[in-house]
Amino acid sequence: MFTADEMTIERLARIIVDNDGPYMRTGRDLEKLLARAGWENPPEYDATPKVPWLIEHMIDRNDGGQDIERLVCRVCDPVEYHDGEEVASVFRAALNSVLKAEGMAVLDSGGRPILAEIGSDGMGAVNAEPHDLDERIYRLIKDRTTADLLLHRAAEARICQRSGAHTMAVIAIGSFVEGLLYTMLSERCDDCRNGRFIGSNGEMTSMRQPNLAALIDTAHALEWIQLDAKTFMHTVRNFRNYIHPRLELADNPRFDSDSVGLCWAPVQAMLNDLEYRISTGVSG
């Protein structure tokens, strides 16, 4: 979530409309784009000049909420275009040339665009968490109280990262993932609801308190997450284990902002997989 300078809004709008360019959007195209970006009550195009129209409505939504972020990410999303990544990358490069002045950049994370803060060195991503995390968690988790708790964990990771407490941010992300997987599996899988998860032997085993490794392996065994998400989530799990000072002293990982961004990327991939699984309406 960020608030952009009005000149940034104007430049972004011109790129999005692309008047007289190869990807020029009509007024109707813009109206549909805002809806697909997830704007609540998106405006109807009124046949006025497109760029001023879009600038006006972007400024109206430039209040520190998520609408500008959603729009920027949607414009850079391959699913928006028939030619996919070929066109999305063009818009990503153009928008990033403008966003750089705001200290922001659109990145690709697990095949989905995210808006990230640029590190102080001008390269690393300070914040690369999914831009629409709240909405996605509320869709995945049935119990609102649990969803709120998980989002609070994610917020704590964000605070730690921006304060330079990178090890604690990594630990918080691992904790968030553990809570998400445990809740989803318990809500949607009969075996897990009855305390059965994939053990270290690769078989369903009774566990009163499954660890994160078991949760990741169970989600993969149920085909809720793909192999790439499983593999990289185990890396996040290993990083989370630096909650133990003796392990940190032994390995001296020296996490930085890039490390935290690398932990958010598999979370994005995992969310994509979980959402696809839930969209099929199939339980474990």
C-alpha cells in the first residue's frame, strides 16, 4: 500500500492508456481493466478524454489503500493480455521507470506481479509480499478470527522488515505459512482434521502437533501445492528455524532485505497453488 505523487499518477495513467501506441486502450477497455484490478465500484467510462478520466479516478483512489497498487499490478499481469508475458513485460518496464522515483518497482513473484519497495542500494526489494494478501487470506480461510490472526503475523513480518529486523521477519513469514497451511488442512481435509499428516516416512501418520515440514509435505501429497512451492517452502522452513540462537550462531546467515523478499516469493507461489486447488472445489 502506498500513496503516489500526483505527477506519478499522471505518468502512470499515460502509460496505461497508451494513446496512439501499440497497446492503446479504449474507454471500455479501461473500465474493464479497473474492474479486473479489483476496484470496488469501478467507475463507468463517460466518453471524456481517456487520460484525464483515468487520472481523475486514480487520484480519487490514491489514499494509501490498495487500489493504485492493484491497478499497477494488473497492468503488469500476463493474464491481462493475449500475448501474455510479452506484453506484460513491456508495461512492467515502462511503469517501473516511473515508479523508481517513488522507490517502488513491480516484480514477478511466482508468476504474479507484486509491488515492492526498492532497497536503499537501489536494487533489493524491501517489501515483496503479495499485494492483495488480505483478500486472498479471507478467501482461503473460512474462520475470520484465524484469518485476522494470520494477517497480523504477516503485518509483523512487514514491520520487522522495514525496521531492519530481517531475521525476525523471516521467522514471522515462516510462522504465517505454518498457520495458513495448518488451518486450511484442518478446515478442508478429513484426515488432517482427525490429526493425520504426512510424516518423515512419507506416509500418513497420527500427529497431535504437526510441524511445518509435515504441513508442507501433506499439502504437496494432497496436490494442493506443486513441487516448486514445496521445495522452496522447505527453504523458508529452514530459515524459520533460525529462531534458535544456537543455530544462528553456528550458521551466521546474516539475513538482509533480499533474504526476506526471497521468502515472500514461494509464499506467492503457494498461494497461487492453493487458490487453484480451492477453485476446483475438491477437498483432501
